[in-house]
Amino acid sequence: MARSAGKRSSSKRKSSGDTTREALRHRGFHPLRWAGFWVLRGTTILIVVILALVVLYRFVNPPLTHTIWSEYRRIGKVERDWVPIEDVAPVVARSVVAAEDANYCLHWGFDVVAIRKALEDGGNRGGSTISQQVVKNVFLWQGRSWIRKALEAAITPAVEAIWPKRRIIEVYLNVAEMGEGVFGIDAAARHYFNVSPDKLSAQQAAAIAAVLPDPKDRSASRPSAWLQKRAAGIRDGAATIRADGRAACFED
């Protein structure tokens, strides 16, 4: 008798489940459409949040980045103090532009020529602009995944449209890693040369800019012969972009 009741109960639950599924199908419920709806909704929320942060960071300094947090967890400490661009020697901005993105004032986030050269070189050299590096450092994470690159490509035009070029340089100078655990130009100036960033000479600024592609394995205060040569080229490049007007978009 009990077994018969159990069978009837199980049959009833099964019938109820079938009825529910039939009702959902009758109402137009489709699993793929449901999943697509939530993916679209999640993507929309992500876009809104990122755009809100882009607007916010136009005026408010980013308090922390994923890279700084990761380095702190890895080595236990980081050096970083935010400094306004007005308190940085002008030659510093010219030096990092000469080192990393000589056509910074001539593009809107992507340097097509540099990207083409990077592809021709088999991807062994970087083609990222300073704007792209700011997006990566402030909003994303390090690495070479296609997801990160796609997000970087999507966010960069928004940053270029909302932030002035001078603001992009200011943020870059404060979030870029310029030594192992050394973030920003204030920390770099004091770490390498024991001076404030407004006292950096052209030679010192070029030396700091020279370590940027590989800050963990290079030292501005103890440069190798190769790094000294690179710094000399950056110093000349900084003078050139000042003379030919390619520094006009970020200088007063």
C-alpha cells in the first residue's frame, strides 16, 4: 500500500514538473534566449560601470590598480605617492612620450604605424600607446589574453574622448611601474635619485623612462651600458618632440 502511494506521489511530482515546463514553453520561454538576455544585461551593466569610472577618474585620482595590488601581495610592499603633473618637471612627460609613444599627440588612442611595425616584427615588440597602457593599468590587468586586449581596445577610445591628453599623461606618470614595487614618478624620483619629481634633470628623466618596458630587471640609478645608450636616445627624443611640436598636447 505504501509503495503504491509512493509511486502515485512520484508520478504526481513528475506530472507537475512536466506541466510547469509545458507552461513555460507555452509562454515562450527558451533557455538560449534567457541566457542571452542575462549576458546582454551583464554586458550592459559592465559598460555602464566602466564608463562611470572613466568619467570619475577624469577628475578623481584612481585610488588603486590591480597591478599595484598584485605587486603588494607578491612582495609585501610598494612605493607610491600621487603627485599632480604641475609638480613634475616637464622634461619627465616628454621623456616617457619619447620612450613609449612618440606620436602621442598625433593619434586618438591607437598608433597604427606602431601596431603595423609590431606585427611585422612577429609580435616581439609592443605597439601599445600610452593611452592603452593607462587603460590596462587603471581598469584592467596585466597579461596578453585576448579578452584583456578586447576590453582595452573598447575602453581606450572612451578615455581619449573624455580625458584630455594632459590628464592621460598625469595618470600614466602616477600608475606606471618604474621599478620593482615602485609605482609613479614621485616614488621613482626618490627611489633612484633621492629628489622630488620637480627636481629631475633631463638625464635623470630619460634614465627613468628607459626602464619602463622592463622595470623589474632595469635600474635607472645603476644602468647597464645598453640602458645608458637607450637613455641618451630618449633624452634626444624628448628634445626633438619639444622642438617639433609633438609635446604641445600635454604641455601648458
